[in-house]
Amino acid sequence: MKKIGILFGKERTFPMAFIEQVNSKQIEGITAEPVRIDKVVQGAADEYSVIIDRISQDVPFYRAFLKNAAISGTAVINNPFWWSADEKFFNNCLAVKIGVPVPRTVILPSHELPPDTSNDSFSNLTYPLDWEGIFRYVGFPAYMKPFAGGGWKNVYKLHDMDDFFQKHRETGQLVMLLQEEIIFEEYYRCYCIGGKYVRIMPYEPRNPHHLRYSSNFTPSAERLKQMEDIVLRINQYLGYDFNTVELAVRDGIPYAIDFCNPAPDADRPSVGEENFNWVVETAATYAIERALAQIPGQDNLTWGEYLKRSSTNKALL
């Protein structure tokens, strides 16, 4: 019997519906359940053929458990080694190299010194930074947000240089991105599962949270194909099995705004019934595919094109 587990935190609608959907398909030799952990012993974590991870970004203990499961042969969705290494600034750098339009972005050192450091720890950092060059490159209005993490935490809209310096003081030890504002005509949030299944959802981030999936954007078939190609390209290079990409369309060009969401919102009240049903069905289908393909004791993780090409010294493009 191959078991598919789902590891989750406070959320309930998606995990329970996912388990029910997998089991309702009655695939011989396949069953789904919540992950159960009573101990974690090194090199001994092969109970599950597949685990969908929805919470390890917030629980380091779970991330360690998943890495142990992965080296024992579990297909973990998403790859915990890559997820541990990934962050938003690198994603933007990669997007530039693979030809995906992104806002002009720079990374900033934290306003306050990190723990156990002093001014001498930053001997290689020129200060003051070239603020004039930075502001000229990014422009105003701009957004400032953490280079890692998500959930609209510590995100600031900045109107000018004085506003920047005032808000930057509030960020403490966080490493921040300063990013061009894309004033968009249309906006989309796109699920991507398995590097092949895409659902493009009109999305209005300026609405209250519960109304963000209520919008009247009507993309043409050509625009839908253009966005699908961008979503697939990003996820195949990053190697994410389950992710969302946010695209802001300005002057007919979709800009990838946020595409490091490996535990994306999939709550029924939030995303709406149709989107919820799609993500439950597609995640169940993909998890079963991975369980059937899983080979016990071997590496069953997804590794993105960036890492695979880098390991063989091939160019990105």
C-alpha cells in the first residue's frame, strides 16, 4: 500500500477535501491521510510515498522531518531542499535570465545589524549606499517587502525618498526588496501543479481579501496562452510542484510580481468554489501520479531546470 500524506497547520477545507478526493478515486494500492508523526529517527522515514507540504515554511521541525523523508524515498511536494534555499530576490534574478518580465528590483541590507554582528562585520558594504542610483533605477511609487516570506506581511507602498527612509527604519533586521510599482490594467493569480497543470484566475489585489477573486478581467485566448507559458516556464525552472504565480498586465505585458508561493492559499471561502474544486481535483490527480511513479529508497523529488542545467554547466536559455 502506498500512502499519500498531507502535512498542514490551521487550514482545514483543502487538506480534508484533498484526502477525500484521493480516496474517492479508489485507486488500488493508494490511500491518503493526514501525516502522523510520533517520532523522527534519522534515515528512517519511509512510511509515506508522497507528502504534500503545506506548513513547513512556518515549522522548522517539519522541514527537518520532510528532508529526512525525502532522503528515505518520499516524493515531497514541494522539494524541501529547494524550498529551504529559495527566496524572492533570487526568483527575480532567475526570471531576468529566462526572459520573464519582472518589476525593476533591488535588495537592501537590513536597517539594523543582525544578531552577533557589528559594523566591522560589514567591511565590504559601501555606506551610504548609492541611494540616488537605486531610486533612479526603481522609481517611485515603489513597494518595499521582505526578500523572503509572504502573506503580505511587512509590505510598504512608498511615494518618495523621504517615505522610503522613514519606512525602512521600521523594518528592523529584515532584509528588504525595493521594487518598481507596476500600475496594471489586469491582474491574475495562477495555480501551477506538477509543472504542467495551470489555472489562471482573475484577481484584484486592491479589493478586500474576501473579494479579491471577484473581478471582471476577460483575457483573450492569446493572452491566456502567453500567461500560461510564463507560469510553466517559471515553475519548471524553479522546480516547484505546487505554486502560484501572480501576473500584473501593464501595456499588454504580463509582469511576474510574486511567484514564490509554495504553500498558496487554497481555502474554499477565500478562493471560491470553482477554484477550490479545481485545486483539490488537480492536486489529488497529481499526488496519485507521483505515488504510482515513486520508487522506494530512491530520490523522488522534483529538481528544477535551473539546478539540473547548472549541474551540467549548461546555459539557462
